[in-house]
Amino acid sequence: MPINVETLSIAQLENLIENHRRQRATNAPLYADALRELEKRKGKGLDLDKSLAIIRQAAKERRFINYKKLADASGTDWNQVRFAMNGHLWNLVEYSHLKHGILFSAIVVNTPNVASGKMAAETLKGFLGAARLLNYPITDEEGFLKEQQARVFAWARGEPTATSRWEVVGTADPAENRAYSIKGSGQEPHG
């Protein structure tokens, strides 16, 4: 009998998500459903799908966005969700890593840095911490950020990235429901 994630408690959702991670079954539709449901309940109104859509659109336009835009996309008040944003960003990073081999949050920056794409020191620390938890090798922190930003832009536009030693192959069209594969020489970016 299929599991209806809407009927599960928060603890059951967290357990289901952790079991999928442990069994390396994060490509299963149930995993994504559980992640979305948990986000609905704990994200104070932040919506994973709406954030994914606004990030995809910004990336297609090769522009950076700020945290308030993510809150606005979900129809939430920034002042009420600012503390929930870190958990939301982790879900976005994990989802994009698992589904597409890239880190969507690379193009989400503080408002003063929207034009340049730079990350404030604390923001960069959080982004790099998430990447390290996902086993990305990082030797040059600023270079890693720039590479990930280029990869997000390339992914959204369906083009390979010239700044990466990995070739991104696939589509950003969610209707095709196909993740990118990453080919390259040397050490792979994760895993």
C-alpha cells in the first residue's frame, strides 16, 4: 500500500527521509514527497517547489537572487521565515545535489551582493559547510563558489560549463524529469 506522506507525523517524515538517505534511495519519488511535506510543516510556509522555480528562472537569466526573493516566491513574510531559511536552503542544496549534481543555493546571496554574486563570510561558510557534508572536494573556497555558480547557470540554460572540469549533460526542463550526468577527468565532484 502506498504511503501517504500527508498522514505521517513530523517524526515519521524525518525517519522516512533518513532511511532513504541511509539506503541511498534519494531518487525515489517517496523521498521527494516526504522532503516536500516536511518542508511544508517545518518551513513556516517556505515552499520547496516555488523556491526551485524561482532559482531556475534566475539561473536561466544568469542572475543571482536574495533570500527575500525566496520568501516572496513562497508568499511568506521574510521577517517570519528568516530563521527557517537555513533549513530551507539545506533542503534545496541536498535536493539539487541529489537530483542534478549541482548546488542551487550557489546563486542565492545576500541583498548587497546580488549584482556580484559574492557571498558574505557567514553565508559562504554555510554554503561550503553544506557542500562538504555532501562530499564535494574544496581547496579554493572562492573558486569553488564561482564554479558552482557557473554550473547552476549552465544547467538552467542546458549548456555545458566552460569553467568546470566536469561536463554537464542533460536538461533543466522539469517536464523531462531527467537529471544531469557529470562526466570529467580526475576526481569527480562528489561521492
